[in-house]
Amino acid sequence: MILRQSSWPLVTGVVFLTALYGFQRPFRVYTSMEPYDNIPLPPDWQEKTEWVFARLMYPQHPNARFGRYSRRYGGALDWREGGTSWTQDYPRADRHFALALRRLTRIHVRSVEQPVNLEDGDDVYNWPWLCAGEMGDWKLTVAQAKTLREYLLRGGFLMLDDFWGTEEWERFEESMKLVFPDRPIVEIDDTDAIFHTVYDLNDRYQIPGEWALRRGTTYRNDGAVAHWRGIYDEHGRVMVAMSFNSDVGDSWEWADDPFYPEKYSALGMRIAVNYVLYSMTH
């Protein structure tokens, strides 16, 4: 699955099949913020496939919510080595969603994720679909923002998740405005194709994190109302989809835990399935 590094044509269907695997960064496991370092690799983790869950790595904001936890879980202070906010939910959520996508579609999905560093030359163009969480904690450099902007304008798709309330939104916007200074962030309309590509998802509700449910609530900060926001390109394609005041990643991560309500995992999986198929067909 490689996106063109010059210009990408508008196409439909599963368009990113390629034999150019040698140009991709090899798979590696990074330290997670969560106690997942000993999760065994699936037996087919080396299989060549047509779609890969790519997780965006990013530098941490100086006021990051999770900045103080890097040492707690044995993580390196250098975000390039993991153990910082970009590894929240990683890799358990990534692999659970990959498995669900295999079961719910005919897409040939790799069983393991691919962390992607915007500083790794042209590697980001190998991965047409990116996901990132804890967006109130990211702090892109100007160069990283430029690379991400080019990636999105050439046809890439970015799903952003798990940021809550005014303060985290403001930190998120600092970097997002570096990527697209002039493109508005808007509420995605219920009629948009992104909510109907596979599943009809007019009834979208807040998806709480497992952490919130254990505290007897569904949100943190002043993030009581879920928003499904996006950034469009000049052709009306959603380039960036945001689940603000929801934790879709936890709905994947805890999908196999009886404590976590099935209705949240079901919605979280369906939203992401739609995003994947939308990104392949728009």
C-alpha cells in the first residue's frame, strides 16, 4: 500500500496494492505507555497485505497531559523511541481494530500496526491511512506539519481521536493550524458519505474511555458533548476526521473486556470501518 510521492490520481476501489515493499520502513515494536510491551506478535505478522493500520508518531507538547508518565512505564523521553503520548492504546487497540476490519470486510489487513514518523523521509507516503490519539498532547514542528500537509493533499487520510475539552482542543489546534492555517475545521454533516460508506451512522453518541467508566462518568474536563469534526480538501473529500470528546481508541482496545459496554465498541469499530473504506474510495 503505497501512495504516490509526486501526485496521486483520483481513483476508486482498493487502489494502494503494490509490490514495492522494499521502500517501506520495516516493522518494529516501540515501548508503550501502557503495560503492553509483552504482547506476543500474531503468527502471521510478517504477511504482505493490502492495508495496514498506521499510527502517527509525534513529539510531545510541553504541557502534555501524559508528559509526566514517560518514566512510569519505562518509556524513553525521546518520543522517537516510544513511551510517550502517541503510544496511548498502542498496540492493543491497533491490533484489535485490524482483526475487526479483517472480519467485517474483505480487505486483506495486516495483523500488526505500523508506527510512522513524519521525519522518516518519504515513508509516510507508504501508508494511506493514519490514526493518532491523545491529540491534546501533540506538538508538531514546522517541518513535520509541512510533510503532513503534503501527505493529506496528495490523498492521505488522518483519523484523530481522544482529546477532551477546551484546553486540549486549544493545544491540538496549535499544531493543526501549522498543517492547515487556512482550512476550517467543521462539524461533519450527518449526510456526508463518510458516515454511510459501509454502515449508516446517523446515531453517533459519545464513546467513553475505559478510564472514564471506571470513574462513573463518560468524559473528562469540559468535554461532555461529542463532536465529529473534519477538514475537507478542495474536492469535498474529508482529509482529517476528528472524534473530539470521545475515545474511539479505547472502544477498540477494550473490545474483548466484559466490563467495557459492547455498544461503545460496536460504534467505535463501525466508525473506523467507514473511515477506512471512505479513504479507499474518495
